[in-house]
Amino acid sequence: MSTKIKYTDEPIAAKVIQDFLPPPEELAFREEGVKVTMALSKKSVEFFKAEATKHHTQYQRMIRRLIDSYVDAYDKPPTSRSTRTARKRASG
């Protein structure tokens, strides 16, 4: 079953590629945080604590990422449609 490998002295086609990995200081980047105090429902906190335990992370980090995802999804410039509606209301 085991066949012998036959090696040859053929030239290897190799080329150098430019480094594309970020430097370590970019990998260690942390966004500036702002401390806030807010009251959440007991049900929400219990949910996030349970999920965080399952995924071996911190529940506050999960909540922060959820809020960041929301902001990323909705922090887009208004479309021309929504702008037109705003102008129409302002003039009418």
C-alpha cells in the first residue's frame, strides 16, 4: 500500500508576495470607551449572562457588540428617498 515517493530536482516556481498582515499595534487596538449607567431588564441580563457563560466571554462585551452592530447597520447616510420626504414635510 505504501508507495515510495520519487523526488526530482525540478525548479520550484516561487514568488515573493508583499506582507499583508497588520502590525501588532493595530491588532491590539481598543476603541475608546465611554462609561454609562443604564438599567436593563432582569430578563435581558440573565439571558446575556447565560449566553456569555456558554461562549466563554463576558456578558457586558456581548451587549457592547450588539449595540455596535446595531449602530453599524443603521449609521448610514440617509437615502435620497428619506431626504425628499424630510424636505417635503419642511416645505408643507
